[in-house]
Amino acid sequence: MVMTMIAVNRNAPIAYHFLFAPHSPEPEGVLVDAAGMPVLTDYQAVDWKALAISARSAIDGVVPKGIQLFVADDAADVFEVLNLCPWSVSSHVGRGDFYSRFKTAVEKLEMADMRSGITSLSQYADDYHVNVPSAGRRPPLGGIIITVKFPNASHVGDYLHNVTHALFGQIRRDNGLALGVGEMSPALLSWLENQFGVAYGRRCESYFVGTTRPRPH
């Protein structure tokens, strides 16, 4: 019975969730437009589907077509990642850090929440958003969940490191949370700058947040 369950688990699909946090350019350290001005964005108008397509293009030829990629339909702004409020000098004491907030939301996801390249994470927005928008707009993106879904768990060991290296410039080597600092793919950088109107750096941080498996019947 135990061996049967192991075989079933290895043949079942599994989704790996990563938190992608792009850096600002060095040495500036701020996210501003070409004129040096801050930019606010309506996150409901962001083309998340285009990010899914861009991210998928970064791993094409690296992994089989059966391995799917999804991006969340919402993100944390850069001030939320820093645990600060952009409209005052206050910090968000008692709400944890941005990683733990995203983890709380990700743990609620089911396989059905991942469709057509998009993960429906915005339904749990109260878990990871700590700042109120200004007239419906937020500062530039600071962190977003990118999900890789394997058709069966036995593929993870063969291809997960290829995916993380292609997307984030970091290879998934162990069970630690942080993959470290690497260089994001040009496809991700281009999407970020087109959608948010600011200059990002090439460097990024990435974190393993958790997995989603099919619920037992």
C-alpha cells in the first residue's frame, strides 16, 4: 500500500510556486521613469497574460511542452516588499514580511486556480497587500508569484533547475527558501519595463514558496 501511494504521488501533477522579486537599477536604487519621476500603475489594467507568455518563451526549448508556466493575476508593489507605506513614514509592524504574506496566500491555492497561463491569486489579495492604492494605483511591482506545473512529480528532478536558471539566473539546488540573487531573463525585464514604465535592473531575487498538489478524492 505504501509503495502504491509513492507511485501515485510520483505520477501525479505538482505545481512549484516561486516568488520573483526584481531589483532596481544600480547604483540608483530606485524605480523611476526615464525622466527620474515616480510612476503609479493600475494593477487591474496590467497585462499579466503577456508576462505568462514572456516567461514561457524564456523556458521554451529548455523543458518539454508538457511542463506549464503560470503567473499570478496580481502582485505586491515595491513598498509592500520593503514592508513600508509609500504614503507615510510608517512600516507594517505585525504583518510579517512579504515572503510570509505571499506564502499564506499560496497555501490556499488549488490546481483549478491555475488556468491558461494565469494563477488566480488575487482572490487572496488581503493576505499579501498591506498598502491601500492611491486612486486605484500602486507603485511599481516588487514581487510576483510565478508557478511551474509538472505533469507528474517525477519530472521535477530533471527539469526544475533548468526552469529556475532560465527565468531567474539561479539553479534550484536544495530545499532552502531563497534561490539567491541572479539575472532575470530578458523577456521578464522587457515585460516589467513595458507594463510599469520604470527602469528595472537585470538582477532579481527568487524564493521557493511552496507546492500545490491535486486534492485527494
